[in-house]
Amino acid sequence: MSDDTSLRMIQVALYWAWDPIGVRGIKEAADEYDMHAPRVLEMLKADAPVEQIAHYLTGVVRVRMELPVRPDRDRHLSSMLQQMFAITR
């Protein structure tokens, strides 16, 4: 799978499954989390463990968004992304 396709897969997952600010389904906000997808893709390509990816996502919520964190959500999404990425290699 190309990097562009993998990046798009991550963007969709962040918007529909992660969505820490609650914009899921709002068409105008579909790109709200796109800036985080390249870093997640880098980690997936480097075979980063689920916990490392989850830690990154939790940090984005805590530091950049200054919102309450949900580490379980971040871990579940990281695991899903890792599995999806492995299938598409």
C-alpha cells in the first residue's frame, strides 16, 4: 500500500474512531486531526509498539488540546491501526 493510502487510512481512523474533540460526522471538520497522521504513519512504519503510538495520541490530547485523556481509547485505536497497517504491507 502506498504511503498516501496509508496516510488516508490513518486520517479516517483518527476522525471516526479517535475524535477527542467530538467532531465526528461534521463534514467541515473532516480534516481536524490530519496533522497528526504523518507522525502516526512514521511510527507504524518503524514498527513502534502499541503503547508508543498510544502515548503519542494521549500526549496530543493532554498537551496540544488540553483535554481530559482517555488512554484506553488511544490504546485501542493504536492497536487497530497497527493491525490494519500490518495487513496492508
